[in-house]
Amino acid sequence: MSVLELRDVHRIHGSGEATVLALRGVSMIVRPGELVAVMGPSGSGKSTLLNLAGGLDGPTQGEVAVEGTVLGGLNRKALAVLRRHSIGYVFQDLNLLPSLTAAENIALPLELDGVGVRRARRAALTSLAEVDLEGYAQRFPDEMSGGQQQRVAIARALVGQRRLILADEPTGALDSQTGEAVLRLLRAKVDAGAAGVLVTHEARHAAWADRVVFLRDGVVVDTSGPLAEPEHLLDGASS
Amino acid sequence: MSIKYGLLALLQRGTMYGYQLRTSFEESTGGTWPLNIGQVYTTLSRLERDDLVRSLPEHDGGQRPYEITDAGRAELATWFATPIGRGDRPRDELAIKLALALTTPGVDVPGIIQAQRTATMRMLQEYTRMKQRTAGPADLSWRLVLESMIFQAEAEVRWLDHCEASLARHAPLPTPPPATAPETVHDKEKTA
């Protein structure tokens, strides 16, 4: 079964002369174990697509389903529960709460979801270990480097049993080695069974995905999957 | 680069025969540059002719080892010490193709750009997969080769994005065709 499905999704912002057709008939399926990158220039609809996939915005026309549940059919409360329970978000601006420690930041969505404080903390510590930040549980965001903060944000996105990970330029302003570590984490989580959507304008980052979807003016213009036989790549290398 | 310097660098480590050279060459470039044994022997005979290597007596197994000469060592040292100039690399066929496409009537330039971007992206995905499989310091040599290919592919995608943006920006501004060559019509002018 698909974790995320977009069926002929349209999203129109504004009205009259100020109408912007952000997405025009986008369909997409993301299955467990699959990482899909979305590439396109500014204004092509990448972030709109991610917001729709995460239930932060609704389509003007068409349907978005997460684990078979059509988001448009849910009331606000049910949607909030699904978002907290099934979806992990990694955004460029980390949205870490400065007054909470790393562990508290990570445990927060679980506690909001009704998980007991101790269990939530245990899960947070496990999640911190996954991003190689075992010793940082008690640190506050301003006591960590940008790369460490980004890893905390990822740990928060991956904590618990999230099935859908949505990442918007998750490597932000990180240097290339730290950025790569972030992508390796995302890839590992997806390989362990989650589904991921990665919005990026960097080809080198999109290349970590199984498929790359190219958006132009709200329309999918092409999709690239990896070659079946890598040997083909080496043709011509000797010329 | 020619295979010549690759073989000289390998022989600098010690004597080797043709098959060993081929295997070591491929190992040190992670298989990104496959050689056939014919290329190895052709290159060896040229190197021997130029006194950069010499062949030694055959082993019992019938394999003939080669060793690098002092002239070969000097040649190799010069190669390592000399930066590679842009002019030494082949001309970029893609840039020429796009330049020609722009000035050839009836050619879908955005289509060419997108098709190339998808193809380059696919390569980039595959290189990245290969890179994921590397681990440990033993792989460093070939990981660097692979990363060079990754960065080049990334640069190509960025350049294609740039071409597309330039095309979109300049398309609505038709310029009159040059008076000397009225038959050469800019593709975008034709469609604008």
C-alpha cells in the first residue's frame, strides 16, 4: 500500500487577477522504503506540494491520502492526530524551541500525542542516538552547532513510528559533509520502511532519492529513476 | 588523460605484468574506467618504444613483467607536477549541442534541456548509490574519483537550470534576425 498518494491535485492561491495556479493536476505515489525527491525552480510548486502532502494545506481539487486515509475527509482534530502520529517534518528553519533541551524538543510531539513522559523521553533518547547525539540530551539549541541542531530536528521528525517523512531543503546552510550526514539519516530511515519526500534544488542531494520528480509551473514535467544496470554509466568513461 | 600515466603510476609501485596492470588500474578507479587488455598491451609497447618502461624476462607462467625506467619516473613526476589545463580536455559536446539548437529553426530547446537533465540526474542517482556502498579508508581512492563524477554531474544539472532560466527570461524579447543571414532564425523567436 502507498504511504502517500496525490491524485490529480490542484492548488489555486488567491482569486481573480491575483490567481496563482500553484499545482495543476499532480499525481504521485510514494511507497514504503521509497524516497522521492522533488526538484524545480522557485515558484514551481515544490513547497505547496509538501504542505499538501503533510496536511498543512488542502487541495483546491483532487485528493491527498496518507496511509490510505484521505486527508480532506478528516476534521481538524483527526487531521492533527494523523499529522503528529504518522508524519515527520524536517524544515529548513528548524523550529526547535529554544527553552527546551534537545531531548525535550524531540519528546514534545510524542507527549502531545498522549504518550507518557517517561516513554516519550526514552524514545527521544533512542532517536538522539540514531543521529549520533547521545551525549547532547540536556543541551539547549543555542549550545549546539547548526549541524547538531539540524540533527536534533531530524531526530524529532523521525521519533516514534512515523511512516511519512517530509523534508524541505533539510541540508539548508550546512557544509557538504554535514549535509551528507543528514541525507544518510533520511535514507536510512526510508530504507528501514518509511516513505520520504525530499524537496531540494540541489541535484547532488536529490540524487539520494529513488525517484526525482521535476516540477515546472505546478506541473510534473519529468521523472527520473536510477538505471537498472550501473555498468552503462561507465561507457564512455574511457573515451 | 591517457592510459599512459595510469600505467606509469602503477609501475612506480613495482613490476607488474599486463593483466595485473589492468586489474590494479580498475581497482584504483573503482571500475569507473574499464580497460581491455588490448589497450594495456598497446600502451605498454608504446611506453617501451619511448624508453619509459622496459620488459623483463617472462615468468614460468609465460607472463612478462614490466618495470618503469628512470625516464618513465621523470615523465610521471612531470605529469603529477603539471596542472591539467581546460584545453587538454575534450570540447563539451553538450554546450555545442545547445548552442546549435538555439540557432536551428524548429528545435525544441527546452525539451533538449529537460531530456538532458533527466539523463544526468539518473547518472547522479546511480553514482550516489555506488558511493553509498563505499565505506572505510581503503575505498578512499575510488570514492574521490566517484565524487569527482558526482560534482561534475551536479554542475551540469546546475548549468542546465541556468540555461532554462536564461531561455525563459530572454524568450519574450525577440531580436531581429541578422541582416547578413536572414535564414537563421532563433528558435525562441520563431515560437514567441
